[in-house]
Amino acid sequence: MSLSSHVEELKKKHHALSLRVEEAQRAPGSTDQEIAELKKQKLKLKEQIEKLSAPA
């Protein structure tokens, strides 16, 4: 897998997590802990994307 395709895959996962966070925030049964965990995962992906996208 090339670096650019890996970054694109990470971006897709980040977007999917964004949607899950939005859904969880609207769902009455979601706990703050669940939402916080999704946001942590999203932040980790963002950091990976930025690290891999940074110029060498």
C-alpha cells in the first residue's frame, strides 16, 4: 500500500468516526464515555494523518 493510499484510508476512517460521533451525540442512549472514546479514536487518526502528510 502506498503512503498516499494509506493516508486516504485513514481519512475515510476519520470521516466515518465523525459520523459516528454525530450519531452518538444525537442518540439518547449514548453515554458521555462512549462519545469521548469515539473522539479519542478520531483524534488519533487525525494525528496519524498529519504525521504522514507532513513534508519530510
